[in-house]
Amino acid sequence: MSKPTIEELGIDPGTLDWKRSQTTEGGIEVAFVGEWTFLRTSGDLISVFDENEWACFLDGVKNGEFDHAAS
């Protein structure tokens, strides 16, 4: 089974409480709804994570797996 999109979940992104990273340049926004986490960088593209995927993503961030993207 494939992961649903935000549209398939019936969620309007405009109604979500997006949390923005501290920088205005190249920042990301994250919103949480139940078991789902939504991440967007710009435009209409929104990535959907379930609880396990989000935990793995955060673990990767904490372990420096994405540090090359910041340089």
C-alpha cells in the first residue's frame, strides 16, 4: 500500500499550524496532524511522513546525515 498524499487524507494545507525553521532563506515548514507529519520547503510540494518515518528522519538529522546540505 502506498502512502497517502495530503490531498488523499482530505487535509487543507492552508488550515494547518505550520512551524517554520528559524531562517527565512531556505527554511522548511512542518505541521503535525494525528499520526502524520507534513514537511514543505516551497511551492505546493508537501512530503508526508508517518510516525516511524519522521522518527527516522529526526534520527538522521541528529546524527549529521544531512549536514552536507547545510554547507
